[in-house]
Amino acid sequence: MNTGLFRRQIDGAIAVIAAAVLVHVCVYLYVTHKPGVKTVPYKDTHSGPVIVEIAGSAGHDGVYYVPVDTDVKTLFGYAGVRHTERFDPKTMETPLSTGQRVLIDSRGQLTIGEMENATRLACDLPIDINRAGVGDLVLIPGVGEKTAWKIIAQRNRMGGFQRIEDLMKIRGIKERKFNRLKRYVTVNQRTRI
């Protein structure tokens, strides 16, 4: 019996087993610690949640799920924003509602406004069809550029949509298509033109 051949076979089997274990460990680590994937910084499913965005602040940008009646100061606490004494105290006490964006500009000033429409749609929030442009409307599943232009033309003719059902006044949007679109749109009466 050739013990040299037998020894090489054992060494080869050990190498194959070691490689298989290494592959499994790497796959496990990749799946459990995916690079670039961040968890939601704060989410309390018992209280709402309110969906707000922080923008313009290096390291704290993102969408946050926070409890109802959260103000800017509390949001910054959840997000880990430090040195908040530089911001206007009155702005820091402003309660936030779903769809709002807190922008920290390059001068360190706070502005509270609305999320961009692309962000709203990514968060499964409807967009205001009285404020949406063609670029926003084409982000809605089932709306192409041609339909987006029809929506804007109808909006201009009407002076703004009164209710989302007004979309069915547009040629090509019947009840079936409207039922697919309605979850993505809203009409905010303050934005009527």
C-alpha cells in the first residue's frame, strides 16, 4: 500500500473541508452583516409611527420613524445629532408630522418643509398631485410621461384638483387605472393653484 498517496488524499480532503467551512462562514457573515444596509434608526410601532426625514446633515441624513408628537429636538436625539444648542429653540420645539423634512443647511440653519416626492413614494406615502411635476408623476407605477403631461394639463385647466377622483376626468384614466393610482396620490387643499 502506498502511504504517500493515501496521505495526499487526506490532505486534499482536509483542504476541501476547510474551504467549504470558510465559504459558509463568509456567506453567513455577509447575510447577517450586509455592507451598506442600515436599519431604521428609530421605530416605535406602538405609537404611530410618524415618518420624517433629516437632510443636509452629514451622517444623520435619512428617514426616521418616530412616535406621534415628536418634536425636532427629540428627533435629533434619536438621530444622534449633537450640538443642538446652535439651533433656534422655537424651531426645535416644533412638532413633526408624517411627510415632513428637517433640512440642516450648510450654514447650520434649520428649515422644516416637505419631503421630496421621490422620498415620499419610496416611503409608501402619497404625493400631492397639485404640486407634482412630470418627473414626480412618472415615478408612480402605471404613469408614463404622456399620462403625466395629461395630469398636469388637467390640473392647469381646473386650477388644481379638488379631489383625487378628478383624475378620472383625464382621457385614459378610467376607474380601473384610477384604483391602481389612488394609493400614490393625495390632494392637499392648501396647494391648489
